[in-house]
Amino acid sequence: MKFLSLLLSLIVSQSRMVNATVGDSVTLECNYTINSSINITLGWYKWYRHLLHGDEVSNTTGYYKGRVSMASPSDFIEKASASITLHNLNISDTGMYVCEVNINEIISGHGNGTFLNVTGETIGLFSEGICHIDCKNSRNRQIVFHFVV
């Protein structure tokens, strides 16, 4: 099987950057092509945050639990799609996402990563001449500003 994998090449393509807004859903595109007419019968794909084999982006565990939709198995096989959709975005979702694809346990590859930039509105609450602004940075640290107006 190692000899066969030398004859194949797998190219995984991702968008370089995607912009989105807090609360929205966004699809991170990942598509692959193979330089052969190999019959794809088995395969899988995974997404990682920040770097390949880093934090896995999964709908079942961790930070993303309940917020990830994956391409269907038929889309993976027939349309060469390994895309995911992230739901209910937070500012802290901003970062690099890398897609990895494996075909028939023979060949695997990964994209160069998609940078997801999530932005939101700054909310100011005015009450009796005092303004409170609450912000969170990309490391999910909260910063609170208080102004007397």
C-alpha cells in the first residue's frame, strides 16, 4: 500500500480568510482533489483549531459542543467536500482552522488553513450618567470600562 500512495496525490483546498459576525453561522469550506481515478469508498476528515493536530473542532465535545455541522458522508465522497459550519459564533472563535482529509486509509493531506475573523458590536449601556462597556478579547478575557458621563 505504501507504493500505491506514492502514485497518488491529494490536494486539500481551503479559503484563506472568512469574515463573520457574532451570533451568526459561517461555513468553512474545505475541498479535495485526487490525481487518480481511485474509487473512494472510505474516508474521513477532521478540523483543527490553530494548527494541524491541535485542538479538534468537534460537535460532540469541548468548546464547540452543539455548534458544529459537518458535510454529509455522501457530500464527502461524491462532492469532495469536507466543509463544516460553525453556529452561534463568538468573538473567541476568531482564529486559524485547518482541515485534514484521509482517503481509503491510503493517502491523507491538509489545507493551509482558513483564518476566521469574528467581529461584534460594542454595546454601551447608559444608566444615570454612567456608561459601562463590556468587551472580551480573543483569549476570552473580559475587559470592563466604566465612564461617568
